[in-house]
Amino acid sequence: MSLQVVNLRVFYQTLRGDVHALDGATFSIADGEIMGLAGESGCGKTTLGYSLIHLTLPKKFVDGWVKLDGENLPIGDTDRMEAFRFKKVSIIPQYAMSAMNPTRKIGKMTSELLESRKVRFNDILPELKRRLDLVKLPQDVLGMYPIELSGGMKQRMVMVLSTLLNPSLLIADEVTSALDVSTQQAVSEMLVEFRDHEFVKSMIVITHDISILYQIADSILVMYAGKPAEKASTTTIINSPLHPYTRLLISSLPKVGVKYSSQRLSGIPGNPPLLLDPPAGCRFRSRCPAAFAKCSQEPPFVEVKKGHYVACWKERGIYA
Amino acid sequence: MIKAAASLPTSVKKKNEFLYFAFKNTKLRVGLGILLFFLVLMFVGPQLTEYEPTDFVGPSGVPPSTDYWFGTTSFGEDVFTQFVYGLPATFMVGIIGGGLATILGMTIGFIAGYRGGVVDEVLNILTNVILTIPALALLLVLSAYVKVRGIFIESLFIGFTTWPWAARAIRAQTFTLRTRDFVDLAKLSGRSSLKIVFTEIAPNMASYLFMTFILMFGGAILTAATLDFLGLGPTQGTSLGLMMNMAVLWSALPLGMWWWFVPPGIGITAIVGGLYIMNVGLDEVFNPKLREM
Amino acid sequence: MLKIDNLSKIYRVGTFGGQELHAVNQVSFEVGDCQVVSLIGESGSGKSTIGKMILGLISKSSGSIIFNGTETSSLKQDTLKEYYRNVQGVFQDPFSSYNPIFKSDRVFKLIKDEFFPSIDACEWDEKVENALKAVGLNPETVLNKFPHQLSGGQLQRLLIARALLLDIKFLVADEVISMLDASTRIDVLNLLADLKSRGLSILFITHDLCLGYYISDQSVILYKGHVLEKGVTEKIYNSPYHPYTKMLMTAVPRLDRKWEPVSIDIKAEVPNQIDGCVYYDRCPLAFDKCRQRPVLVEISKDHSAACWKLPEMIKG
């Protein structure tokens, strides 16, 4: 198992108490697997992604453990995580392409980044050049300033940088959301290529756009209100989901070929619960069309078929 | 990109949040405390002394004692009396001078920031001209024509020469705010530009405007003290700066009469310093990102 | 209802304003009564600029915007206010559209002060309630709250309710659902489509092709300020002619099929060309004639595109 996460709980400290942003995530990712992390705002996916690499106030580590390649990942201890960051776990943050220092040439920025990780720039330069070729970036990009590059080029540069030291786990946070449609395809496919070339072992792709995940992810973990709702292979999640939330979510997405006048889609009424004082029992209960008495107890996240996990009392499916 | 859904309980009021942080903030408490101390001294002080500032009360050049708390000047005047009678002048110049500078700065800053274009260019030129005119030289010329000056004239002068700083800062803030969607929405609701500036933009900058006023207030006091010290201040009355002026004129320093100029010096430093500390504290109160949990 | 004719917006950029940036370049299209027209384009296509010009928030450089027979640039102060009784807009970021220090229903108060100054309080409350119900909101849950206490979906619906208070005929919806969650998007989208049946015309500005297909009757494909293809939505989506439109259709991520293995070459930013086809640098079919700007040619009724290769494509 490349990555194992068990009962991870990370809360946000606020004046009014703790916000249960991530409340018990348990899952594992195999070597070479690209897992999509999907869900709406407030579901905990960004918290989960960042907790695996950089857990600082106001986030606080509450419970659970994480193992990467069999080694315990000390995510609760920011200082001890220094040894792992960038080398074993790496991240492409959400606004990375806008976060490059505008007064530094790209090459200088890279060498500064590497020096801070105690890696000599000249040692890694040949590999860096090889990667730039792979992502179809000209080598003279190292001598340019960020403002001279287009959005797609910046995003690819950030991707190369984040994976330069061949991390075991790459966390990609909304890497395609600010890009045009054509660049989205190129960048997403590049993520897959990185995995294929073994620059990274496994990947977590965080996004709200499930159709991108359909294109590149092997499996998808759907989260709701801080808890995992369903995890399965991509085709299963899209075509035959078991959790009512997943089912309603997929069916609410407009697709090309579906017109309002012929087939009116519907959303999910209501709002996700506030996580400051989360309700007992299943968190989707108030919006679930299939809720019944037992839902006042929280359903466990169990494996109902091989590789298919669901947190629902009607785990055999509600539309069976 | 996708903002988080509401995560606060229903009846949270922003005003309560401000007051809560305001009372917790040490810098604000310290700064406000200093200011209040001097304000109280200003009102209570005259009751504590039976003299007038220019009364001849006793032996000249006497160091602080139980009779004369701050000692006496070369003319036998009570330094403590002068001190407490000088405080009102200080505060008045702060309020009038600082207030005038803030109002002028707001007017020019809002117009330049909101309208942009040619209007902005013209107002910028005006601002820069005033900034580069040496205020001291101007004052010297003025003092040659206006022989008798009071606190009021001094305040006006300070107000008319120190507003550029405020105008620049307010203009910059207005620039960022006018591109926001809610200003567009106000335009779509048929609001006139003037109304938009006062009902949409200014309230959003309320904390900023308040802090600008405080800085202008402190700056005016400091400027007045400097002018008084140089003899370019009011020709009548007394103020802390004038005390220091007199002290230097009558050789207090070489004669070792520290009690004549040290109290007013500390007074000015403490008041202006307190105001600046308050400002830093207020910044933390109004800007949630600067707060520590 | 709305006719855009050869509309352009040119910005002066560069040091001393020496260069020109053609944000919008001779765009023409029409929106009829009770019609939803999608203005589809990626970032930099000029779609938001067009929306703002229609709303009178940005001045136009040349061309005309004619609403029910009146040229909008001739409107000032009072006539402009009358215009706003008929035309309103809703923008992309729900949280930025509200002044954060005031409660969210202040947007209704603005309308009341400017358009209904002497209305009776009870009558106004009833009007507000009806508008809220029409957008599917419960007055008790949304009134008297600050923006940060409501969700993005609720805020967007409040803005639509605000527009309905004026009994408008035309709504400019600029990326109104791109910042909303997936489960609320479809509700707001359905709401817009419902309003069409109440007599409203909508200019739906978006970069998301799937949304455009769902609610629009007509679509206009924009690229770098130019109209490359326009017409009835089904025709554009099912049989696109322009190379750019074709590329969009294949590159959009879908849930029913995987991407075709097209290697899309992403070059560095190339400045807008003043003459010549604006898609020249990225077009696989580019040839000599493309150095001249192609004009919109009708392919069939309600479907036209701007490409020199059209005659070949139509024949083939």
C-alpha cells in the first residue's frame, strides 16, 4: 500500500469552538493509483489534502494516523514533516501558478527552492531539463520571468517543480480550475503522464469538477460534510454509485446533449450541515430521499464489494 | 474558487466582534489609556492649581518640590500650571488641524479615486504640489504678514498643508473598492456617483478613515509642537511646544533647568506615541488577518 | 429585443498608451424576445466586456447596442435609470456583489430608494416576498442576514430576485453559477430557464459548454474578441464547423466519453493580431488566406461561422 490513512480527524480552531472539518477519513491508495477527491465546498477535501503535507494553525491534528510506503507520516508535527515535504509528499497548491515570485527568474526560483531542501541545483539540472522537454516547455523558460509565460505554461512549470524530487505522493489541489478548456486537457493528461513515467507513485487529485476525474482518475473518493461518503473505481462512481449523495450529485450535472426542455435535471435541496456542532448520525440525513430510522446512527465506511466502500445503511443500494 | 458555505450561527453581529477584540487588544488599551490620562489631566488639572500660567508665584528657577510640582521657570511661573493649561491647546490643534486635514484628504481622495481619468490626474498634480511646497518656508512668509496668530490660525495652517498624505492613502483605497461588484450593482440600481461614494465606498473604509484621522491628529500635534518650538506658533496663549520654546530661549538647558522642558517634551511624546500605539492596535482589531487567535 | 451591431472595445495599453488591445472586435448578434442566448468563450474572449457594455458599466469604442429601438450610448442619468428598469445584470462572484458590512437585503432597499421611493411599506414587503418565492427562497431564512451567513446559491438567487422586483425584460447573467457548488448550480440554472417562460430574455455568459447547451436557444462562440461561430445551439454543438468550435467540443471533459488523444500544443501568449484570423496561430487548417480576417458566412438558416475553409467544409 502506498498511502494508508486511518481515521484522520483534523479540526479548525475558532473562537466559537472547533469546526469538525475532517472527521474520520479512512482510505488507502495503491502504488500508481490516481485517486480523485471530490465533493462540494466544506466537505473537507482541501483540509484532507493539506493535512497530509502541512498542518498548521488554525488546523489542528486531533486523531488518526497516516502511513506512506509503510513509514509513519508525522503529520501532527510540523517540524518533523520537514524531512518528508517535497521529497516524499509534494503538493501543487491551488493558486500555485499565481504564486511564483514575479521578481525572480524561474531558474533562480528553482535553485532557491532546491537549496532550501539541501539539493544542489546543478546536480538535478539534467533531470530538470529532461522533464521540461517532456512537458513541452522550452528550456529557456528557466531564464524567463513568470509574467512572460501563459497560464498553461506556468501551471506546467509548477507541476515540474513539485515533482522534481520524485515524491511518492503528489497532492494536486484544483490544478485545472483556472485554465481554459484546451489547457485543462493538456495539464490533466500531463498528470497522468507523470504517473506513467513514475515521477510520482500515487496521486490525489482534488477538484470539484467530476468530469475531469472521469477522464484521468482510477478511483474517486466522494466526501460530504467532513466524512467520506463513497470510494470506488471511477467507472463505478459515475455509472453505478451506491450512496444517495453520489447518485444525486452525478445526476445533477448538466451534460452536452441534455436540454432543459427535454430533461429537467434536479439538484439536492437543502444545505450541508454546519460543522461547528455537527448533527449526530448520518450527516446527509436531512437531505437524503432514502433516510429512515436507522440513519440517526452514523453509518460506518465499509467495503461492500471489492474496492468499493460506502457509508450508508442502505449499502446494498437504494435503487436496487 | 468555490467559497465555503455559511459556517456561523445566525445572530453574530459584526459590531460585537469589533468591540470584543477592541477590549482584548493590549495596544489599544495602552494607547487609549495614555490619551485618556492626559484628557483627564486637562480637565482636572486647572482645579489642582490655584495659579494662572503667567502668574509670578515664587522664586525663579526652582526644581520640582512639594510646593511647585514641576518646579518654576526663570520668571517664577509654575511649570505644572503652564503644563495643564497648555494641554487644551495641544488637543485643539490636533482636532481642528487633524480634522481639517482628514476632511480635505477625504474629499480629494474620494473624488480622485472614484472618478479616475483626467480628474484624477489634475488632483494628483495638486496633491504633489502641496506636498513639495516647504511648509516651513510658507509659514515664515505667512508669519510676516499675520502678526497676531492664535491656535485657530495655526490649526488651519496645519490642516491645509498636511492633507496630501491622507488624500493619497484614501485615493488608493477607493481605487481598489470601486472595481468591486457591489459598486457595479449600485450603479445598476441607478445610484448617482456621489451617493455611491458615501453610501457604499466610505462605510467600507470606515476603519481606514478612522485610523487616518488618528494619524492626522497625532501628526498635527507634532507639527504644532515643532512650529511652537521654533516660535512660529501662536503669539498668545500657552502650549506644550511654546513651553519648550521659552525654555530654550531662556537657556534652560545650559542652566540645568530640566524641569522646564522635560515635562512638556514627555507630554507631547506620550500623547502622540499613545495615538500611534492606538492606531496599530486598531489595525489589528479591524483586520481579522492580523489578529492572533 | 437586443441587437448588437459591430460592437468593439479598444483599450490603450503599453507605455504611454501606444498599443491597442482589442478586447471586443466587431461583434454582432441578436437576442429576441423570450430567448436565452449563450455567449460562450474562454478567458480573454471579451464576453464579460460585452456584458458590461450592454449594462452600461463600460463605454463602447464603436458599433451599436440597440435595445428595443433605442441606442444605449445615448442614455444618460434619467433615461439610463429607465433603461435599468428593463435591463439588469447578475455577476459571477456572489460574495463580491454584496457590500460586506451591510445586510444582504440592502440590495432590495437600494432598488426601493431609487425606483419606488414613495411606495407603501406593506406593499413593498409583499413585493419582496413574492420575488423571493419566485426564485425559490424562503423569506424567513434569507431576510435580515449578512452575506457571510448565506450560501453562494442563496446569494445568487437573491440577486435574481432583486432583478425581478423591477419587472425586467432582459437579464445579463455573467458566469452566475461558476462559483456555486455542483448541487446548487442546477437549481439556479433551472430558475433562469423558468424565468424565460415568464417573458424574460437572458444573455447567458459562460465558459462551460454543458451549461450553455442545457438552457440556451442560440449560442455565440467568442474567441479573443471575435465571433467565430453562432447560431441555434443544437446545430453548433452537434455539427460545429469552425476549427475552434470543433476543438472546444472535443476538449471539454465529459462524463460519457473519454478524451480523444489529441496532442494540444500550448504556445506562449501571442499578442492579439490586428488583421487576419484571430485563431490563426492555433488552427490546424490555417493557410495563406487566413492573414485576412474571415467574415461570418451563413452555413444554413440560423448557423454561421467565420472561416475561409467553410466552402470546402460545406461541400465535403
